[in-house]
Amino acid sequence: MSRFLARLMGLFLCFAMPGQGALAQQAGPQEFSALARIIPDGSGITDQGRDEVAIKLTLSQGVPYRIFTLDEPRRLVLDFQEVDWTGLNREDVLQGERIAQVRFGTYVPGWSRMVLELTESMQVHQAAMSVDDVTSRARLDLVLSPIQNEEFAATSGAPHDPRWDLPEPETLPERVERGEDAPLRVVLDAGHGGIDPGAEVGNTAEKNLMLRFARELRDVLVRSGGFDVILTRDGDYFVSLEQRVALAQRAQADLFVSLHADSLSEGLAHGATVYVLSDEASDVASAKLAERHNRADLLAGAELADTDDQVTGILLHLARQETQPRTKQLARSLVDAMTQTGGPMNRRPLRSAGFSVLKSADIPSVLIEIGFLSSPRDLKNLTDPSWRAGMAVAIRNGLVQWHENDVARRNLVRQ
């Protein structure tokens, strides 16, 4: 495939491409309605020949789609408007060895995404969507073939599309100091979502549990009075780490609380843990969790922001010098309140790690692992509405206690 065609494949495709055989129809603009469903029996990813990969996806109807590649790590991204993936199993659909991993799910409302992690540099050699005139079923056929690493890197990158891209950077308004009686503005971040399910045990996915708990915690805080609560997501869709932090900044939040219930295959992990930001993880397990959380953005096809330049880095460091002590106090207040409810808490309930989602320089931010899906005891608790209700109250108590102490300390500093 020429470089021109490789670039062309990155453009948004608003029509069904011509295919081969009886299912083929004339290419042209297509109008589709309702939600397309994946047909698992007619879908698969297999090795083909000595060095090619064949991808076949059968849908209940044709949908607009686009294809592009991303580097570091090498990925092929397929975007659709919109696909219900119910019934498609990752282990069943991935039958070859040249694709290391496949993910699929909602990316943003109205759009779905499939991401294939490549074991080597590959290009789209063939691509065609065909639609049956009688049944309206559609089949997307792709063939991937090897390409040189240099050419893969040169032709990779998401195409520009205002429906997908973040807006151009703009100057954030100065933070407005609200009065002591103003509601505490808390951003609750339900971990994972959409194409990124997080930890999974059987039919239980971390993304669903955390969205449910975030909504329950929001209700507890709002009913208590004195809280203004914002969710980073209120549905099953993907929100990048960068967007989660940016949302808290735009909202001029007082606190950022990220909610997770991960899984660790190595060793034993039980009970709730509260994390604060640190360049160096407090232990090996914390480092592995941070690596997995941060890497989820890349595997879902979202690019992490460039590192700060030297001047910006210095300014952020200065801002964190004031925020860091307040963050540690917040973590301690949460651990104390959660312990008083009976937890159960991890044997080391206060830890640190380099979670990207905690990197707001001027907003105290914590990540709470309210339990581990890999622990049968924790899994039972996490799926118990009564236990979650008690944990939500404990977190509220911790936030209230922290806020009262924080206001008192600020008054002492002013004097």
C-alpha cells in the first residue's frame, strides 16, 4: 500500500466500501439509523498466510467507520457510529497470534471503538464493507500486512476530526476563592468505562461497579448538604485520563476523588486503600497498578499529553508544594473514617503511586481502591448494596472531617 493510501485510510469513511461477491453493493453515501449489533458468529481475527492478519466483523447493518494506526505502542484503531458489542467475547474473537490484545466498547456517546494491539508494524492492505441488499447485514473485511517500523511511525496518527479531538488549549480562569460556607465542590471519578472495562471477574466489570458506586456516593453527599458533586462520567463511555483531570480544572473543583476496585494476580490484596501521587511508588503492587491504569489510555487509543516543558514543570512543582500536604491530610482523614466503619481496610491502607489521574497541581486528589475484585471477600462486599452504602457514608465522613480541619488550618495561616 502506498503512503498516500495509508494516509487515506485514516480519513473518516462515511460510506460502505465495495466488497467482493454476492454481498457487495455499489459504494456511495449511506444513511444508517438505529444501533448496529455485532454478530459474534460472523466475526473473528485470524492469522492469514505467512505474515498477514484477516479481520472480519459482521454487523446487523452498515455504519460509518474510520481506520487509523497509532504508535508506541503499535495499535490499529477502528471507530464506528455506533455498535452494540453484546455477545462478542475477546478470547473467542481473537484467534491468531499476531494481535496481542483486542479491546472494544463505547468510546464517547454515539461512537464505538475497537483497538488491536499489534505485535509488529502492520498496515491496512485491504479494507471493504459490504452490505446485503436483502438482510441489510454488513461485513467489514480487513487484511493487515507487515510494514517497516519507520513507515508505520510516519503514517500513524489519529485523523483530525472536531467530533473527537480535544478543543484547542485555552487559558483557564483564575480560581475563585469561595467562602467557608460555600459547598465543597467534589469531582467523583468512576474509574475506566466504555472500551476500558478495568478489572473483570466473571460477569463483573470494574467499570460498572465504580459507576454504580460513584452515583451512590454522589447521592449520599448531595443529601448530606454542603457538597457540590460532579461526575467525570455518568454512563458507560470512555474518558481519557487527561480529560478527567481537565474536567476537574474547568469545574474549579476543591477535591478530586478517583474510585477503583482493581485486581491483582500476584500475591494477595484485600481491603480498601487510599493512594496519593508520588513519582516513586510505595511498593511493587502500587507500581503495577499505576502502570496498568496509565497504560489503559494507550490501549484504548487515547494519547497521553506531552510532558510539561521545563518552565511549566517548575510552576507545577511549586503549586504541588502547597497542595501535597493538604492531599496527605485528605488521605489520612479518609483512611480514619473508613477504618471506623469496619472497612475492611488493607493492611497498608495509605500508599503512593504515579497515577496520572492524580496530577492536578492545585486540586487535592486521591485514588481510592475500595476493594479488590481478585479477593472473594471484597468481591462479595462490592456487590452488596448495604456494604457500599456504609462505605459511601464513611467516605462522606472523611471528606467532612478533612474540610473542617482544612478550613481551621487556613484560618491559622491567615492570622
